[in-house]
Amino acid sequence: MKASLLTALMMMTPASAQTRAERAPAHSREHAQTALDSARSSVAQSDPKSPRHGEAEAKLKEAEAHFHGARYEEAAQAADAAWKLLGERSAQPTKLSVMVDAKGTTVVKSESGRVSVEGGGVTEVLEDKDSVRVDKGQAPRRVLGAPFPTQPADKQRVSVKAAKKGLEPILISWRPVKGAERYEVELWSTGGEPGQRRVLPATSPQLQVPLTAGAYRWVVRALARDTRSEASAEQDFEVQEAPAKRIKLKVKPSPWK
């Protein structure tokens, strides 16, 4: 099954880049962004010595220029052309899996190659192991994987230096999730009486969080549009104040007696 990228469906009248961006439907921009992501990935993974690499690279630059000028239809077309130039050289078969539940929700997963999934007038392009959920009459929604926490490690004791006001912030981090636009960290105290849960937004896969000494637990979720991933595995850690450094003083003997 030969896959293809969807170009934007709406023609835009001449206007400034800002006006076009304001008038363009949100999904037109998302279509162009999806096409660009696939083209970037194809160009990055292709052999620079391959016959069509240079052409594809030029098309990608053209697509980037159109996108920054809010010409989303042209951006998607140019990105599609770049992907096709490199896609022609690959004989990798396209494989997908489809599951439908009792409510009529369909989950499509790309096992290998690229797969286009359309619904509600919107098309999503899937690459290896990507998944989308499609409800009847609705646009496809990315199925986000749960983030993998990296720091602090589970059961870790974090020694933190004292600051002017309390302790220095600690770093909470996790592996980025493909397709995620932002993240949500849920953090609560586990020492003594259960503490109130704090929900902390993040636009990158890490956060600096000021905490007092004590025991804590946290999870993180990935978010994109109206999609939320499952929560990550719960992680426990303990914050303790680092001991102050001892200052050694050398006292010279006085010449006076």
C-alpha cells in the first residue's frame, strides 16, 4: 500500500503573512506541520550521496519558507514533494494494524513505513509505531505514549543546597514523547499526612521545582490538542538539605609574646 502525504485543502487569498496565519484554519497549519515533520525526518535519514538528496533538501527549504510565511498549502505541497523524492528510493513495505472497539472507535497503528489516516476532513501521516484514534465522524487524534521518567530516579535521595529562601530547585525530567505539544506533572508529598497534589505545566520534558525537605511522589503525562496520554509510572524521591561545608581556618602563631 503506497502512502502519501495530504496537502492542505483550503486556498488562501493574497494577504500578509500575519493575516494569512490568522485566517487559515488550525488544521491547515497542522497538516503543513505534519508534512514538514515527515519531510525533515526523511531528509535527515537519507544518504547525502543519494541522487535525489539534493533535490529533496531544496524542496524542504522551500517548504520551510512557505510555512514561515503562513502559506500552509504551499508548504504542505513542497514538503510532500520532498518526501516523495526520497520515498521513491525506498522499497520498504507499509504495514499497519487496525483495532475497532464496541463504541466504534478505531485505532490505527503504523507497524512499518508511512500510513495516511483520514477522518473528519483531516489527515494524519503516521510513521513507524505511530498511532491515531478515530471516532466516527471526527478527525484523527494522536495516541500519545506515556512519558518515561528519568530524574529523580525512583527511591532516590536528592541532596539540595540551601538558598536564600529555602532550598534550591530540583530538576524533574523525563524522555520526550513523539507528538506531544506539552506535558503535565503531578506532584505530591508522601511524608506524614497526604499533601495536596500540585499540577505543573511544562512545554519541554523537564521542570525546575522548588521543594522543602521531605518525601515526594510524581507522575507525568503528555498532551496534544485534546489528547492526554496515560500517566507515567509513579516515582518516589526524598529531598534533603545538603550539609554545609566546613571551613578550615589556619591560624598563624603571633610574633608577640
